[in-house]
Amino acid sequence: MNQPGKQPFSSRRPAQRLLGCCLFAIATLLWTSCQPTQPTAPIKVGLVAPFSGPEAAAGEAIQRGMLLAIDEINAAGGVLGRPIELVSQNLMTMEETAVSDLINNDSVVALFGGVFDGKMPSYRNLANEKEIPLFGVWGAATYTADIPRDHAYLFCVSITNTDAGQFLAQYGTRVLGIQQPAIISDQSDWSMANVEPLKIGLSEQGIPSVAIASFDSGDANMLSELVALRDTKADALFLLAGTFESTAVIRTLATLGWDVPVLSYWGASSRAFIEQAGLENVSDVYILQTFAFADAPSDKSQALLTAYHQRFGTNQLSEIREPTAVAQAYDGIHLLAQAVEQAGTTTGSSVKSALETLETPYDGVIKVYKRPFSPTNHTALTTDDYMMTVWHINTLIPAPRPRLEN
């Protein structure tokens, strides 16, 4: 019996409150789950390269190599749980502002480039100032030699001037047996920077002096220079020039009927070169590279080849322009991704330190990279990774004896 003045006790109110709270929580959860998922911010990587003009093939090759690596990385979950996004600038139309735009406006965590070596030091200075790793993946990069002094943010996954001179001199003397070569070069910053290392390399092979001729960049007439070199009884030519100038040299040699081996840097590696010089004129042209799809194909290179054809709609090796640039850019992106993952952050100084102390070997398309960089070495490739190639129809293939013999 209820006592007078007392209200009957009921358990309904607490239960109702609990039920209300649960319903509210469920409704909130359902509402939240129905909202659009906020995308994870991408990790942006910048590329400065020519996508128009005579060197557009190299720019395209770098870009495609980077994209193929990015596709793989993103398919595997990205880096630090974030996708990588490539932001490209055409060097030919935005020369002065391309790098600063990528750093300041696009907030890239790293930069790639290297087609025009003469511009890389200025890019490096800006990269150092902003503490942004800068990868040189095409061309030569001897300017990494001052790393101990200024702790440069420049990393090279390519051939260097010094090593190129050493390799070409050794290949010419040891493999081809040349004894009295000459050097012909255009007067670009890149070409002239390679003359001295080549002279040093030849001197170390017992050739202390060599005839040298140079011509203006963009010049298509070097008849007098080649006649002068022929008159020295040179038994081979080292060619340091861009694609257009290399083509002119080879055509002039054919006009002269001067049949000597030509050892060339990568100016003779583009399809434009073979199309303009003529296949019939290049049987004795040897071209320095670090990669060829036809060189003892590995599972890695075959997978890259398949991915290339699928992504870019090609079917034949001859349709892949500048395969060395593709491979070096591809490996460069993977090394960068590994460093960011190891650092646990995209902060430039931390990524730089991680690059210099990479803990896990990376099985790349060019080679297995084991501690490729250090605080005093930012060059991932050595002369052991270099090879000489020749043109076969429209494809670069390894020369009959592509590497140095021990």
C-alpha cells in the first residue's frame, strides 16, 4: 500500500533517458557515416621538364617513368596512407617561375628534373633554401660533388659528368681499342662541362692530349670543324651535343665519308636523332645509357614494360622514347617514397636524412639499391651501372660488348 503523500516509484524515466541517449548516438553515427568521406590530402611531387621543343621526348619520358611508379605506389596504399600526386611544369614555357611555383603554390615535398643541367644548380639553390629534395634523373650532375660543404638537397639517379668521362674513355680504349680520338662538342653549358672530365679520363688511359673542336649550340653546319679533326688522323670521335646538333654531326660525317666510331652521350638516344640522322648512318654510333628494355630482361623490367604499354597505349619497344629516362625517374620515385615512409613525415629535412640512410634495399628496374645515398654521396648510380647501346632499326639495344671488361 502506498503511504499517504508519496508518489509511486517507477523505473520508466531512467530507462527512457537511456533509450533516448542510445537513439541519439545511433542517429549521430548514421548521420556521420552518410556524410561524404573527406579525401586524404595527397603528397605532391613536382616535375620541371620540357614538354615542347627539341627535348620534349626526354621530358615526356621522365614524366611517364614517374607516373608508372606513382601508379604502383598508390595501388599499394600510397605513402603514409596518402596517395602521391604528380604536378608538372613545362620548362619551355615557365622557365623562370616553374620551380618556385611548384614549391610555393603547389607545396610539393620533392622536385624532379634534370634535362637541362645548366639550370640545375639554380634549382638546387632554391631547393636548399626551402629544404626540398631535388632529384636529377636525366643528364649529368657532377655538381653534387660539393655536398660535404653545403649539404645540398640535390640527389642524382643518373649519370654524372665525372663518371661518364671515366666510362667513355675506358670503353673506347679497352673495348674499341681506340688510340687517337678527338672530341667534338657544342658550346652549351652541359657539353662544355663534360669536356674536361673526358680529357681526364682519356689521360688516365694513356692518351694525354686530344684534338678538340666546338661549335655554337643550334648550329647545323660543322663541316670545317669535322674536316679539321679528320686531318688529325683521329680514329674515333667523342660527341657531346644535344639531339639536333648530334644529328647534324652524324649527317656531316656521312657527307664527308669519314667512317669512324662515335661515342656519344645521350644526345643521340632520342627517336628524333635516328629519324633525322638516318639509320644507315649510325651503325658505328655508341650511346651511353644506364638501362635498355632489351638488356637481359628481368621480371622487374618486363613488368614495367607491360605497365608502360597498358598505360600509354604503345605496343612496341620502338615506341618507348628515352627508356633510360623512364627507368631513372621510375627508380627515383620509389626511392623517394621509401624515404618518406622511413621518415614518417614529409618534412624536407627529415626526408633528406632518410634518403641518406635508407634502411631497406630497393629492388629497382636498373639495379638493387643498397644504401644508394649517404651524407657525403648523393649519387645513386656508378660506372658499374653504365652501358653502351646502339641503334637497331628504331630501338636502342645493348652494344655487342656493352659494359667494361675487368
